[in-house]
Amino acid sequence: MPQSGPSKNPFIRRSLPFVLAGAIACFSASCGIFGGGLTRETTLASAETGFVLNTTPRYQAYLSADINTADFFLSDLPADAFADNADLSQFSGSLIQIHMFLAPKAGSTPIEFSATSATVRQIVFAQGQMGMYSGGGFLLPSGTAGDRTFGGKIHSASMRLTARTPGFADKLGPAEFASGLSVPKDVSRAKRMSLLVERAYAQMPIRNLPKILGQDQNDAFNEQAGHLDADTSESTPDAKIEKPTQANPGNQPTPPSTPPPGPL
């Protein structure tokens, strides 16, 4: 006959304190950027070669000047990459910028993934070389731009290589970008990450710049730079935002427990 009452299994009694400790730790700062349901992964998948580049962000931030626009930044690069005068040839990983230029509204704007409401740029750092994939797609928002955490879903965003250093090998060709975004609002960090986008792009001399949503990509960069500079919603005044250095790369989350994906 089975006996009722408390479990007599010594393994369960020994394991329970460790299980509880682990659960408590997930709500502490040690879980870093992976707590609170934030972005877990982005995918850049080739439409021709079958090659897939997955990025698990260490750092992520967004800023927004109004409810219709937002700039998201995601990266698995180490903190040193964001320091002033960092040698970008020493790093491997990705830096992603997603610019939502229109928040879709039922009845007035298309709400389907075949429409376009966001541009995407993913800069890939690989073995001393850099390449930037650019394109556009539809971002279905979850929440409202300006919220403490904001994001949505984007998939099947059409991408292709638009800039590179001479030795960068394009293993993707035409590709599609996808991600489920849930990004904290952090204007200071977002501006810091945007500076690295500009620096990296400036170091890629070979460019194939298509018209993106009716405008040249250089014009798009200039326009978005103005948008980033115009944002005044940050919690830390501009005058008190230190530029990143090797010793102070910024407000750092705890790195993930597993290493980020390697280079291409």
C-alpha cells in the first residue's frame, strides 16, 4: 500500500534549497539583461545558402521621441567595443539598429508583414572585417513607444549586404531578418550604441547603397542621427553622460551565462 505524507526521497530534500536559490537568483541583478522577458535572439537567415546568423544580445536599449518612431539597438559585442577609439578589428559579433518610422494603426495603416514600417541595419564584425546588411520590414508593436519597455515582432524583413571592408566574405547573400523585441528604454545607452553604428559604417569603404524607402542610405543615416540627437526624454542629462572609455564603457548588464555566437 502506498504511504501518504511528506516525501521521503532524500534527493528531493537535498535539491530543493538549490532549486529555490536558483529561482531567487533569476529575479536578482545577476540575471542581467535576460531578466524581465527582454529580447532573447535575432536571426539573419540566408535565402540562398542556408547560412543563419543568430545574435543573442548582451546589450539592448531603445529611445523614442514620439509614439510613431523608435530606434532599437541590440548587440552581442563586448563592452570594450563601445569605448572611444576602440580597435573594431579586434571584435567579433553583431550590432543591430531597427528604426520604426511608423506605428501601424488599424483602419489607417496596413497591419500585415508584407508592409514596411521599419528599417533594419545589422553590422557584422568578423575576424577583423566588417559588413553591414540593410533592409526593411514590418514591425508589429507590442505596447507604445515611450513605454519603459517596448518592442514587438518583426520577421521576413528583406536584407542584403550594402557596405563592407575589402576582406569581408558575404556568406548570406539576400537574407531575412527576424526577432521578437522587448527592449528597455535607455536613451544614454542607445545614443552610445548609435555612435558605434556610425563609426563602423565610416570604416567600410565598399558600398552598394540602394534606395531604402525612397531615400539614399546616406541621407537615412543623417536623418536618423538628427532624430537621435533631438531626443530629450532621457533620465540622465546630456551633460552628465560620460563618453565610453575602456574603464567605463557604460551601464553594463551582467553578461549572459553562455557565450554569444562566434564570428561568421
